[in-house]
Amino acid sequence: MRREFSKKACLYVAIRFEVSKVLLCLLLVGTMLYPGFTVGGCF
């Protein structure tokens, strides 16, 4: 039971990490293509 939980937790962290990596990449590309694209560019 405990092992199953840790496996799920590991998967969850991996998925979260992948998603954040993709978002960061999109943000970086967006910033390069459109300088005013990011929230930071709005201020």
C-alpha cells in the first residue's frame, strides 16, 4: 500500500514538473517572439 502511494506521488511530481517545464518553455519562446507578451512586459 505504501509503495503504491509513493509510486503515485512520484508520478504526480513528474507530471507537475513536465507541465511547468513546458509552460516555462512556452513563456520563453513567447517572450522572444513577442517582447510584450509576458505579464512582466505589461508593467
